[in-house]
Amino acid sequence: MNIVVLVKQVPDTYSERKLSDSDHTLDRDATDAVLDEINERAVEAALQLKEAGGGEVTVVTIGPDRATDAIRKALSMGADKAVHLSDEAIHGSCAVQTAKALASLINTAIGAPGDGFDLVLAGNEASDGRAGAVPAMVADVLGLPALTHAREITVDGSTVTVKRETDDGVTHLTAELPAVVSVGEKINEPRYPSFKGIMAAKKKPVTTLSLGDAGIDASEVGIANALTSVTASQPKPPKSAGEKIEDEGDAGAKIAAFLVSQKLI
């Protein structure tokens, strides 16, 4: 089974993130960049399926040149190869543009569903955009069934089944391959790359494409053609000091009054 995993390099959630003053997009150069944790779980799920039934795992990403660091992380975990769409014209693309570009990239670089690949895995949402819709939109563009927010994935022959767990209960979803599956944070614990895996990743093939190489017209992507845009932004205000209460025998009443004013009691 040939599995495609959609991955993304995102700003480290432990560092301060900010928007660019010029176009209000995320300033990706202002902080350290890492492979999104939810994508690590998607890669782990793909590797487990490969180990159970054989096949190949290809990671696919769209991003600037330094996104190769995220690719190498996935390859060091055990993925076999990677495809990287890198083009300055992609900057500022909205979720819809991204989904269409990913679908075109998969069809061009890997092949048609059922021919070039059997399954596409992705995280349910990226930690920088939080749209939570790209995997389903990719499935729609590719004309494939979408099984979202999976906690467990099993493949039996040409059938994929996922278990989706929510506050309302457990749902079992089944579809015929090829299909697109997005995973949640509870699906697994990603493996740590071994030293052997890190060294092997340096020799694994990474195909880097431009928009033209992927058959994507520049008018279909980019901030100027995006369906959504941010018109204004400002830094979050600094934290203000808390209210200090001196106990003069009435501290309890003052605290209660403060909690009432904040509608906490």
C-alpha cells in the first residue's frame, strides 16, 4: 500500500508568534520552525500501516526552502521519500488554495488515486492556521471519501476503517480505498528518530518542485488571489498586573466581590 502523508512546518508553539506588519500573514522567520506535532502522529500512523502490510510512505509538503527541515524529520522517523512544493508565489495562500495545490501536487508528483497512491493521511488541523478543513477539501478535490478525526485506523484489503471518538460517543467510519484520513492527537505517540534513521534520512530522495513543475498556475495561489484576507492586526496587549487585596479583616468579602464582578460566581 502506498501512503501519502501531508505535513507542514509551523512556528514552534513554545515560542512567541507574530504577524507581519506588511501583509498581516504569519511571520515565519521570526521564530523557530518545527514539524507540526499532529503531522508527526500522521507519519507514525502511516509507518504503522506500512509495518503491518508493507508498502511505501511519501511525505508531501508546501512551504519555503527551510521546510526541508520538517521533511527530514519525517524521513528520519521512517518515511521513504518526500515531495516539496517550494515557490514564493504561494505566500499567503488561503486554505482553499492550499487544498487545491496539494491535490495538484499529489496528482502530478505521485500519480492518480488508486494508481500512484492508496491512502492520504493528514493531521486534523495545523497548529498555526487551525482551519481544520484542508484534509476534507483535499479529498473533495481528489474526488475521494474523507474520514476525519480518526483515533484508530485499520486497513483490510481495499477497505479502510477509522474510529472517531467524540464527547457524544464513538463513531466507526468505513470507505473503499483510495481515501483521505485525518488523525487526531490521541491516535498514537510518535516514535523518536533513531541515530540510524537520522543518518538514513540524508540519503532519501526529496523531490522539490515549483508551481510550474506541479502544473499549478500562479493565479490559483498567493495572497493576491486568496478567498480570505486579514485587513488589520495589532500585537496582543501586555498582561496587566492583578488586583492586590490587603487583608484588613474584610479580604474575604473583597475577593468575593471581585469574583462576582468577573461573573465567576
